[in-house]
Amino acid sequence: MKFRAIPANDVGQSVWPRAIWIGVGYFVAASSMILLTRFDGGLANMWIATALLIAELCTADRARRRATIAACLIASVVATSLFGFGLVLAVPLAFVNVGEALIAATLLRRLRRANSFLQSSDGIIAFALVAGLAAPAIAGLPGAAIAAWSVDRPFGTEFRSWLLGHGLGTLTFTPVMVLLLRGEFARWLRSATPANRAEAAILMAVMAGFSWLVFTVSTVPLLFLPILPLMVITFRLEQVGSAVAVVILAMVGAVLTTSGQGPVNLVDGSAADHARLFQFYMAITVLTVLPVAAELAQRRDVFRRLHESEARYKLITESSTDLIVTLDRSGVITYASPSAREVTGFDGAEMIGHMPQNLACGPDPGTMRAAVNHAHGRAGSPTTVEYCARAASGESRWYEAHTRGTFDDNGELSGWVSAIRDVSVRKALELKLAHAASTDPLTGLANRRRFDTLLDRKIDDRRQNKSYGCIALFDIDYFKRVNDAHGHSVGDLVLETFAAAAQRTVRANDHVARLGGEEFGLILEGTTIEEATQICDRVRRAIAGDVTRAPSGAEVTVTVSAGIAEITPTSSRLQLMRAADEALYRAKAGGRDRLALAA
């Protein structure tokens, strides 16, 4: 992709037409205020030209800002020369007037509010402090000094006129100018339906009627009346409508007030005082209406995004194979996705209004409580639990639930959202793998790893005085001769014979494991050394009495030797195994087919 540099003359041609129109608007606003509100030869008591320039500087890029500043400087010089202080003072006053707008726009830009101050209450407050107070106060120092020197009046009087006239005029008209320059009015007209436009026309006519009524009555102060239609317009037409209504109120009120009519003239004072009071009234009205309009716009945007999010959520939940469940703060199900039937066999509508732990397909109360506590304690972090429950078919199924707490704006828990899936296949595979990892593949007995785990657990129980117990190590006598005489396949059969004999001989709560080769281990629960000896002797005799039939028809019989050790609180697994192994060695050395006790 290639980019073409824009020549300087092209830039000039693109920015100057708009800058000239802004300059013309600035000239009209400045001239009208000088002619209408410069009552006593000093500064104009109402000033709206700065509002237009601030609005443009907040929305324009650097090239447009430079052209606009130049155009407004010229417009200010011409207006002040023709209708104000003359050419000599017009130039410095032009720089002060334009400088005020530049200060306001720069401060708003530094606060990152230049393009967004109408979108929130915080932005409107920042705008009021910067453009309605700080910038007029800064510019008012040189501006009031120039005017006071020119007309030989006190600096304080002129500074007050500047601060009130510029500050209140900026507060009143800048929002309207911003919406106008950004094309919000044109955009609303394009998107509005005929019914919307008719409603807007009726409301604006009502606003004009109220304004006319209020400012033609000079006997009763009715300044509060326009608030009613203003609020209705703000709620119905939001920022664009409220801005137009404010302009209608300002235009009607300004014309009638300057002509000596309306409740403002009930106050004793000069025409300048009446103009300032009217501007103060308009500024308060604007600062009352605009935050409401901003909040309404924000709420509309929030509701729009909420509806979009809800539509996405419904699409996801209705197409998801997981069961999506939402719960309120008390743990009652408020929504269950249509996939509930696929996951559990139950209808999702039947789940609504119940607590999960009370449903057949839900977790047990302990699991549910643990998940809720975890979700409550870790805001925004999901918790995962697995539980076994009954499906609609009656079979037990394994489910995995991912639960996340939802919180309101104050950080308070408002409910939970869970995504639940059937993981029975995975759990079956995990159990199969776990069984394979702990089972001897030939005999089906526990392997050495499982034996060590069980023995460690038994030793811990013994240390806590929960139960007694013993271990025994068995070894098949002359097993190598069996392999040499009949082959390893027959040797494997002999090992299986031992496993079957041992399992049918020991008690149900005892454990038999193959430790490796022809060596086996027994963990005998709750036995003294004497009781363990009796059990092991039964195993020894059972093995001696069993016959292993080889594929060739040969009958193979074997004997076993065993070493027995008692599990004591001070024993470690290594010590127990060494003691039992030493006893086994003594049994073999003593002639085999016998038992020996650890020393």
C-alpha cells in the first residue's frame, strides 16, 4: 500500500473554508454581543463568541486549529474595531479573546476531556471549572486591564464583567456549539423517524411557548417553569433535544430581557446587572440539564451494550453443549440453558427456582458449599469442582462445574454463573489409568507403588493410635526351578495361583500386592502379631494345597515362605520392609515353607 503526501497548498484549501465560516460565526456572535450588551461603554456583559471557538478547537486537528485561530483573530479585530473599543485596542483584545478559548481547549485536552466532556457528569464538571471559570479568570486579567484603561473605570468592575460575561456565556453556549459542529443535529435528523421529528417539533413549540410566557410576565417570577419542559425534552430527546431547548430558552429570554421584560427585571439594578443575572440563570439551567442528558446517554449506551451482551450470551448458551446455569445471591437457579436435557436428561425449565444441591443431577451440599465459598472469596476467579450425580436415566454420571461469582458495582456478590459438562467418559478413563498405574497386570493385585501408599497410610493411622496391624512378605520357594522346568508361561500361572489363593484366604479388609518377581506383600488390618501369624499360615497352607495345571498337562505345586513384622508407631516404611525381609530370609534359611517373625 502506498501513501501520498498531501502538499501544503492542498491542506490549506481543505481547512480554510471551514475556518472562514467559523470566523464569520465568531464575528456575528462578537458583534451582536457588543451591540446588544455593552450598556455602559465598557466590556460586553454577555459573550458567546468564545463558546464557538472552544467548540471548534476541541474538535479540530492541529492544521484546522491554526487556521481557525487566525480567522477568529481577524474576526475579533474587525468586530471590536467597528463596534467596540476601536482599532488600537482591538488587536490586543483579539489576542486575549482568542487566547481564552485556546487556554480552555488546551486544558480540556490535557484532562483528556476535549472530545468527551459532554458524555459524563465528571466531564461536565471539568468543563465548567476549566472553560467557565479558569480560562475566563486568566484571560480576564489582561482583558479587564485593557478595558479599564480605555474607559477609565475600576479594574474590579471590568474584571467582574469579563468573568461573568465570558464564563456564563461559555457555559451556556459551548455544549450547543459542540453538538452543532460535530454534526449531532444533522445525524439526529437523518436517523429520526417522522414520528420522532413530529414529537420533537411539538416539544420545541411547547418549550418556546413556556419561554415566551415566563419572560413576558414581569409581575411574577416564573423562572422555574421552563424546567418542566426542559426535563421532558431531555428525557425524550436527550442531548440534542436539550441543547436545542436551551438555545430556544436563551434566545427568547435574551431578547425579552434586554427589552426590559420578564422576571429578571423585577430585580433592582442596571441593564448590565439584568444581563448578568439572566446569564447566570441560563448557566445554572445548562448545568442542571446537561448532567442529566449525559447520564441518560450513558445509561442508553449501557443498556445497548447490555442488550448486545445478552443477545451474545443467549446465542452462546443456547448453542453450547455445556449446561449454563445462573444462580441468584441465595443460590436459587434463575436460568438453565436448553442443553440441560442433553447433559442431564432433565428439562432446564424444571430446574429454575430450585437450589442445585436439591436436584437429583446436582452436587451434594458439601461440594456446593465449597464451590460457593471459593467463588465468593475470589472475585472474578472461577472455581472448578467435580461431582457424581444421578441423570434422568437413573445412572450415575460425573459432572464438572466451572463456577464464577458475579458482583455488582459496589463489589457485593449478586449471584453465580456455572458451566457444567458431563465428564463421565473422562472420569472412566482416569479411573482406568489410575487402576492400571496401581495394579499388577499379570495377577490383578496391587503393585509396589500401591502397596507403599497403603503402608504409609497404615503407618500414619498407627501413629494416631487409630488401629493396629502387621505386614508380611511372601516369596515362592524355588520359583526359578519352575521357570526352568516348565517355562515362564507356567511360572506366570503359578503367580496367578498364588494371587487367587491369597485373596480368598485373607480377610476382606486386608490388602495383597505383588511387589515384584515372585515376591508378594500383605497388609493385615487391625491384627496383633499372633493374629497375623495365623492368617499368614492359612495363606501358606492354601498355596501348598493348590495345584497349577500347565498347558502340557503337568501339575505344579509350590510352597511359600513368609516374614512377618508388626506395624509400630515408631516404624518407618523402610524399617518395616527391612524387618519383614530379614524375617523372610530366616524362614528360607530355616528350610522354606514356613513363617518367621521379625526380631
